[in-house]
Amino acid sequence: MNTIKHIFSRYTAFLWAILKPLGIWGVFAAAALDGGAIGLPLDVVVGGYIAADRARWPWYVLLAATGSALGSLVVYAIGYTGGEELLRKRLSAERFDKLHSAFEKHPFWSLMFPAMLPPPTPFKAFALAAAVAEMSIGSYLLAIFLGRIVRFCALALLVLKFGPGAVHHLRIVFNHHFHWVLVIAALAIGGWIFWRRRRRRSEPAPSSSSLD
């Protein structure tokens, strides 16, 4: 365990040495690389920037969400040109069918929801599935951007309130209680969608006289 912590701390120090000369744009670069192909401890990076410069946390959230969305275009290109075969290798036939069905019914939410969650969420599998389902690039980018905005805003609030150590505790919660977090988040999103649908149905239809 101590060896793993030592390696992680050395890796984080190396990463900070690279990002520091980039200034505020280091968040964007890290998020773009993480969204593409190189897995980075993005929450640690974003949380570190926010802790070091609390006044500019909205900028860090915005840059991280934008970089993550644009970097994910690499995954979109891979998925659009031949991602189905790659996705079938990574998932069982049953999981592939469920994921494909979800994107056919609710493509936007099926991508935005996992974009809200930090690791160990297999986000790139969802991004690949969105490309395989031929989701439009505009909807693809918007879903990831909005999902990441929610994720990094929640991270920022935790860091501002409890300090940078909140990132470490958040990672422990997600690694050990990921399924419960997933269930709670799914219930919250599902409840919100159900509420919106009921509200739309309860709205009175426009009268014929108002259309004349």
C-alpha cells in the first residue's frame, strides 16, 4: 500500500511539473488528454487548481468541462469509424445490447449521466457507444460538457468547503461504494425526468380561441 501511495505521489508531482507552466490552461490540457486516450487523475488536478486559487474556481470548472468534451472527440472518431467491434470486445453481449438500446431510447441522458460521475465509471465505453449509435457531434459534445459541469461543480463545492483532502475522500467513497452512488444518482435523475414529464402533462393545452 505504501508503495502504491509513493508511486501515485511521484506521478502527481510529475504531472504538476508539466502543468504548472501552462497556468490556468493546465486544467484544459489535462482534461483534454484525459477525455482523449490518456487516463489522468483529473479530479486531483482540478481540485488542486481550485484549492490553490479559490476565487477562480468557476473558470477551472468551465475549462475542465470544455477540455473533457473536446478531448472526447478522439473517442467519438474511433467509435464512429469502427467502434462497434471494439465495444463488443470490451463488453458482454448482454451489456452491449442494453447499452445500445439505452442510446436508441435516450441518447442524450445515456451519455450525460455517466459524464457526471468520476472514476471508476467506465465513461469511455459510454462515449464509444454514443458514437456507434451515430449520435450527432453537437449532442455528444453538449451531453459531455453539461455532465462534466455538474461533476466539477460538485467537486469545487467540496474542495471549497473541506479543502483539497475532499478529493481523496471522494475517491474512496466512489471506489468502495460505487454501486450505491450509482443507484442514488439514477434515482435522482429518474425522479427529475418523471417530475418534468408530469409537469408537462399537467399544463393546460392552448384553447382553440387563442389560436384564432
